[in-house]
Amino acid sequence: MTTEQKEEARKLALEYLAERPALAFRVSALTAAIKRQHSLSFTDDDMTNALAVYESAGFVTKLFGKGSSVAQWQATSEGVLALERGEL
């Protein structure tokens, strides 16, 4: 992926999560949903890397269900506010 594609994937992921702040999504579900809505080509690994960048910035968080090893991602209040304020 190019740098621009990575930035776009990060922003689309955060937008998707921020529109559903009470929900958490697996990477595969998030990737599939964004691919359905936009004409981007990226993999689950690309999405994981994009989310990791925003996790370090505090915009998303990784959650694990009780007894589960599968991560689910959710927007944080900081991520939602950053989008609403046009800071990204």
C-alpha cells in the first residue's frame, strides 16, 4: 500500500468505528465493510497495521471478549472527538 492508501484506510476505519461507538469489530469484519463501501484494495493485515497506528494515538482500542483470543476494535472518545473536530 502507498502512504496515501494507508492514511485513507486508517481514516475510513476510524470513521466506520466512530459511527458505531458502542460496538467493537473484528478486523475481518471491518475490512469487509469498508471494502464494500469504498473502492480500496487492502488486506486484513493492512487494516491491523492501520488500527495499530491509531491505537498508539489513543483513537481506537483493542478489546478481547472473556476467554477469547480474537481482538475486536472500537473507537475511543478521543477518536470520535478528533473526527468531529476535523483533526485528522
